[in-house]
Amino acid sequence: MNNSQIADHFSFLSKLMDIHGENSFKSKTYSIAAFNIEKLPEPLSETNRNLIAGIKGIGVSVATKIYELLDSGKLTVLQELIDATPPGVVEMLHLKGLGPKKIHTIWKEMGIQSIGELEYACNENRLTRYKGFGEKTQANVLESIKFYTQNIGHFLYSQVEAVYPSIEIYLEKLFGKNNIVNTGDFRRQMLTISEMEFVVNESIQSIKPKFETAYPPELLEETEESILYKLNNGLRLKLISNTENIYKKQFLTSASDEFIEGFFEKFELEKFETLEPKSETEIFEKAALTFVEPCLRETKGIVEKARANDLPKLIEFTDIKGIVHNHSNWSDGANTIEELATELIKNNFEYLVISDHSKTAAYANGLSVERVYEQHRYIDELNKKLAPFKIFKSIESDILNDGNLDYDVEVLKTFDLVIASVHSNLYMNKEKAMMRLLKAIENPYTTILGHPTGRLLLSRNGYPIDYEMIVDACVANNVVIEINANPHRLDLDWQWIEYAMSKNALLSIDPDAHSIEGIYDIKYGVLASQKGGLTAQYNLSSFSLNAFEKFLYERKLSKNL
């Protein structure tokens, strides 16, 4: 082991000790040792061990650990700290400008254990509530996260969508508008994407030279069928060569293997090979199938539904009539309730459900009982002013460790509806998660189960649950299941929407908005829900104002609330 590697071990040890809040004098000792070891003219591996402890900035304690590294290549005390630190917390050390002491606050005080959670907290303006984290620091953290994630290669759908138009226009200029079609995971509306794919109606030999500009993208892979590039923003771009029929290639690369297998069980491959379609629609017509949107091309069952002309009429953004689950500046939102309402009125929505954080969520300025009543009086005033538009009184009530909600019955009954969500102790086993969720679902005041698994895409797995049991419990207790539209969440996952509808569960696409801009995350909830085959009739936020009020009234009546 060379001096640089030894120094790295001590530097890492010092940082982890600071992250854990251990003795600052000891951590500083290891930091100084790392600095001095890096500058030594002779390798420690060739130095007389009797002399190592006497080297400036090392000492006996550090020397003992150097011996361990030289003999075993490992440092026990370092490994113990690594084992005791969530991987996502260690990963934060890669963020420029975020030192160990700030990471300590983020982990130990904010309860954040991954970069994705940290980004989510920044977007909800939560960091500024802690000492040492002003608006400028929060903005710098967000910028560092953006830079870091660009180099990982996995992106949320919303992130890819933001750059898609410019890439498409660029490719059209290079190859001609009629010579490219989009395909792959983005076209299928997958929730996360590692590659943006296009079919190009040219050979590999003619595609490649057109990218040999003054600043060409990084070439990652070249095969007989495709070329894979890495763009400056970290996104990978795959260009699939096609010299026959572009729409056949688009069809074959815009679906899962299972869907393609099911398709060819009903339509002979030989017939497909002789086709010269002028669109994908023509392919489905020749196969005597109703056209299947790319987002639905996942299973053999969809092929059967297409053959029976039984495909669902997918929900659209225009089907959303009201915006459910929004946070205002009463808790951790950026806008006033009136500003949110005015924005919705301007865009012809019929109602707004304000669901600020509850009292347990101190990190988000959750509402005390007194502030709940104060907010309700304010909403009453706004409803008189803004009629016929209506603002509903709601709360995002924390599901506590024992499954109870964090207000007593006298407070809960004052809300028009209650969204119950888990925000604490997220890293739990299935038994614990199910206990908490089922008890919350059985609470008569729980109207909507918020983001059911607590996941953050690309950064935090949801806590494990029995999906079927949760859906069944929600149906039995007349509880709506949220499809959280925040592009980091998209929770309930689309794969469980069909099951939920088969049980006549009611779902609700909600933005979990913390700003006016966040309202329009509804779009990503709709796109994710389309993958699951959701129709407007099963979506609560598609209810008109009258239907929404009727639903709430009848639900309370059925529970004697």
C-alpha cells in the first residue's frame, strides 16, 4: 500500500468521525496525519517501523493504524464506521461544498440518508430551517446534487423530458425530420431512464461521421446495430440504425420482451417481415389489434385486451378537475393559499385541497392545533371571496410509530378530509410497515393514504408492504390510495393500479405540491398512471366539485363522523 492510499484511509476516517459527531480532536489528528503522509518523500512501506511514530504529525496512535494497513490492507476502526453509516450518507461526501459537519446535521438532525432525499428536502425548502443552512447554502447544495447526478447516468422521466425537445430537434437537423423516430424507455413512459433512444433511418457508417463535430459527445459503445453516446449532461443517447422500415424497428424497440412475445403469438413473424407499414398504427391494423399506446406495451395480457378491443380509455391531464394534496407557506410551501387558489382559478380548475404538514412534522413547520383552527378561519374567508371555486380544509397527518395519527379526534373531525402519510422511521421491516399502515387505514378519519411506500426514485426504496393487503384494506375502509405525482415519488407504483381498479379501489393523482410550479407535477402522475391503465372514473381528483363534495359527504355519513 502506497502513501497516497494510506493517506486516503486516514482522510476518510476523519470525515466519517465528523459525520458521526465523534471527538473533533481525534478526527483532526487523523486529518493532519493524512496531510503529512501524503507529503512524505519515502514510502511508509519501506520505512523502519521504529521511526514511523516519530514522523511529524503521526504519533503512536496513528503509527499503530499504519502498521495495520501495511500488514492487512484494512483499518478496523474505519470499517466499523463504514458499517455504521448508511451508504447514501457516505455518498454525500461526493457533493462539492458539503463538508462532514453539515452532513452530520443532515443525517442526525434532519433524518436524511441519501442524496435523493436531500434533493427532495431542498425542493421542499427544508434545509433553511436548520442552523448553518441558509437559502444560499441550500441553493449550492441543489447545484452540487445536479452536477453529481449528471455523472451517474440514471434520470427521472421529468429530467429527461426537459432535454428531449432540444435533442430531437438536433437529430432532425442532422438526419432529416422523416428519418428519425423516438423509441425505448422514454417513449414507454418508464419512471426512470438511463438511455434516450431514437431509430435513425441510416447505416451505422453514415450516422457516426455526423457526430464528429468540434465538440463530439463521448462514444461509449458501437455495435453493428447501434451507437451509444454520453452527452454533456450525463444522459446516454442511443442511435439505432435502420435501413429497412423505420416503423417496424420503432415497434420492436418500444415494448417489453413479454409484449413482443405475446404479439408474435398472434401474428406470424413471416407476415410481419413482409410488411411495409407507413406508421405503427398500420402494424396493429394488419395484426387485427386495436392500437396499443407505447406506455401500455408491457404484458401479454395487453395484447389479449387489444385483440378483444377492450383497452382502457386512459386518463388525461384534462381529466383532472381539482388539485389534491398541496402545501402552503403555513408549513413548508413557498406560496400562500390564496396564490395557489388564484393560479388554479386562472387555469379552470374547480377546487384546491390544502394539506399542510401536521404537528409532528416540526422539520416542516407542521401546524399546531391552534394554527389548524386559525387556518380554517382563513380558508372560510377565502371561500367567500373566491366562490364558486372552493378550498377544502385538509391536513397531511403523520402516521406515528404505533399507527395512530398525530391529532386527536376533536381536531381530526374539523377537516374536510385527512391524508395520512408516513414521514418518520422510514427504514422498517414489512411487519412494522404493515402494522402502521393498516392501523392508519382503519382510522375512520383517514380519507387518503398518502405516498403508500414512502419511496424516492433512484435514491430510497420504499418500505416493504403487502400491496394486495393494503389495497384490500383501503377498499374495505373506503380509503383512497394516492398516486403521488411528484416525479421523485410516483407512488403508488403503476404496476399495482390494475389490481386496485379490479378491486374497485379509488385512487387519486395528487401533486404533493410545495409551490405553484409543483402543482403541474400532476402531469407526471398522469403519465405514470397511464402505464397502469388508470381511467378517469377511478381517480378522485378527476371528480367535479359537486362529485367531490358528494363523495366526502357520503363517506362521513357512512362512518358516522
